[in-house]
Amino acid sequence: INRVVSKMFDHSKIKISGKTHYLKIFRETGIGMITVRLDFDDQALRRKLRHSLGISIPSVRHMEATTDTALGWMSPDELLYFCAIAEVDNRINLLRYSLRSHHSLVLDVSDARVVFSLEGDKVREVIAKLAPIDTDPNSLELGEIRRTRFSQTAAAVWLTAENSATVICFRSVEKYLHDLLLISCEEGSEVGV
């Protein structure tokens, strides 16, 4: 996998890091998020979902991306779909119509979640400082999503390239994660310094 990222993550970024940080950190805006819950063992449902969304269903703990959407595996019966915020209502209506005869849940969670992106050569180092996951390239592959915690708060993270990552968290802990990310990449705090 060379790069597992949708171009949508490049449009509306607000840089929150400064000159004293060794990573660039951005708060993403304009991204809609839809939780989709259903029985993914049902191959007919998987085909219907793939056809409705126009994106492949990701394998366990992975992301898929197109030019303007992304889809992440969150649990055995849950996916998180990313699209432009202006498209959320249309995508929800399409999904609900497609899945109308099946037991499923399609829910707009855009207001409940926040997206950050990290860029720089030491992305894996900063993730390792905050999350109890092995960030070695043999353990955390590009495009592999991990539901974990960053210090004391729930988060999900995936590498979009070797020098960039995306982190999502609940909006209620946005300020906490914002501060945590900035503190963890201040110059002089590098591992081994």
C-alpha cells in the first residue's frame, strides 16, 4: 500500500502546531462521518453496501479510500464512512434505502467526532508516546486502523503514508487530545534526546 488516504482530507485543514513542534498537526474540518452497523458476514449485504458507497469493504482493522471518501473497519459489525459534510444526508438516505430490508443502523456521527492529521518523519514516535500499540512498521502497517486510547481518552489512528497519520476522537475530548498531541511533539521531547 503506497498511500491510503482520500483527497478529502487535504481540503480543509487548520494547522494547530507551530515552529516549536517537530510534527505538523492539523485539525480537519468539513468531514462527515457515518456509522454503519450490520452483519458483514452476509455477502449479499456486503455487495449491496459496496455498490451503494462505491468503495470496497475494508478487511479487519483496515481502511479503504477513494478520491473523495474513506471507509474504516471499526469492529466485526461496524464501519465508519467518511465523506464531505455536505454529502452526509444524501449518503445516509442512499444507505438506508439500500439496506431497508435488513437489520442495520446508519447514523450521522459527524458532530460527535473530531479528526486530526499528523505529518512528519516521527509520526510513529508520537503515536507510540501516546497509545499502547506497537508502531513498528512490521506491526502497524499503512492503512491499518487501530481503536485504542491516546493517554486517557479513546481514539482511533491509522497511517495514511509513512510520514502521516489520521487520528479521530470524540468531540467532548477534542481539547484534551489537541493539547496532548502538541505536547508530545514539542522540540526537545523526541525519544532519545
